[in-house]
Amino acid sequence: MKFIVTIVLMLLSTACVHAEDWKKTKSQEGNFQVLMPIDAEYSTLDVETDIGVVKTDLFQSFNNDGKQVFMVTYSDYGQEIFKTKISAQILKGAMENTYKNGKGELLSHTDIRFGDYPGKEYLILKVNKGTKIYLHWRIVLKDDRLYQIGALSVDQKMPTEIVKKYRDSFSLLR
């Protein structure tokens, strides 16, 4: 039993050491910073939503073995959306799009507050050609901007300590 406890503690300490070595990704335009395993790659996407096409800025980082992906996206929806929807509806729709469009299964979810801003955290399981993909997701709505902070892992759930470290490293600049 001591041997198993020692192995678990060694694995946890190794995970934490690697997390300490992560690089800061900072976006003045996006108004955020976050720690990622390696320098993030930046791109933009046009995403189809129920209010039309929305430009999304994407920052993503892959760990060394390629079985984990860390990403932050942000999309500006404009104040017009709030004339027809409230924050809770926008967050629920964003969460549902993550698992329904990806043909995944929502395993858990909870409403959160990120400072003064509403959000959600959830876990999704997607199976693609027999491969399990776990999506550990946090979304935050600040004014008319939706932030998505995601950690994806292949084959097994990402260790809780790594997900927590990643999520907790995300902060808004102003």
C-alpha cells in the first residue's frame, strides 16, 4: 500500500513540476493571460452560431506527447444579442454547442462566477473512432465577449490537478 501511495505522490509532484514550467500566453487584444505547456499557436476561425457567423480568436498549446491540448478562445458577440437573450441563455447555448455539435456526452456541469462574471464549467466525453476524448471546459461571459478555456485529453481524463492549475492560471487583464 505504501508503494502505491508513493507512486501516486510522485506522479502528482511530476505533474505539478511540469505545470510550473509552463509558459505565459498573454493577449492584450483578448484582455487575458494564461499558462500553457508550450508557447501557444494563434489563429482565427469563423464559427457558425445561432446568431450568425462569429469571428473567434484561438490560442492553443499541445503538450509533448500530443495527447493533451490546452486552448483559450474568445468571441465578441456585440450588444445586440442581449436584446433577445440573457447571459444564462448565452452560456447554456455555448455549452450545448460544445457537446452537441461535437457529438459528445455531457458528463458534468456547474454554474460558476469568475469574479463579477457568469460562467460554466463542464466535462464532455466524445468518442471518435473508438478513441475517447475528454473536454474539460470553462466558459465566461464578460460584457459581450465569451471566453472559452478548454483542456482536451485523449484516452483518459486529464488529472484534476493539471486542469485546476490551467483553469486557475487564466485571468483577465482589465
